Amino acid sequence: MKNFLVKNLNTDIGNQSVKGGTVSVGFIVDTLGKCTDIHVIKLIEFVLDEEVKRIIYFSPPWIPAEQAGKKVKAYRIQPIHLQNLSFIIY
């Protein structure tokens, strides 16, 4: 996932961003692994918050959660640290 984030980061945000920090984004991973209902939980700066939402939206399929052997929708909170136009995923 980190490789995807680094490859798809919009480097223009470096010119628009004043600071870095950690954006916490919440979303639902559906039964096919697609991320939906993406929203920022911990804001740091509009341009970075929007970039993280964009990256999560276009991310490759996630592994869906399972319950009783069946794939189910699951809510996820993902903190992403941005500093010097790079990502650190916790």
C-alpha cells in the first residue's frame, strides 16, 4: 500500500502545503474491497486532507473483512503521516 501511495501522490501539494502531519481518514471497505464513504476524521490542512481522500478513493482493492466465513463491509480508520511529500503508514 505504501508503494501505491508514494507513486500516486500529487507532488503539486508540496507547493500548496504549509506543513505536514497526520491525517486520519475513515472509510468503509465493501465486500469487493472498494473504499467508500471516505471522510477525514483528523484534519491537518485542507490540501493534504483532500489528497489523502483522493488517494484512498483510487487505491487498489483492499482485502474485505470476514464474519462467519462471509465477506462483509467494515469500517476502517487509517492514519497517514505526510512529511516532505512522503507517506508513513501506521
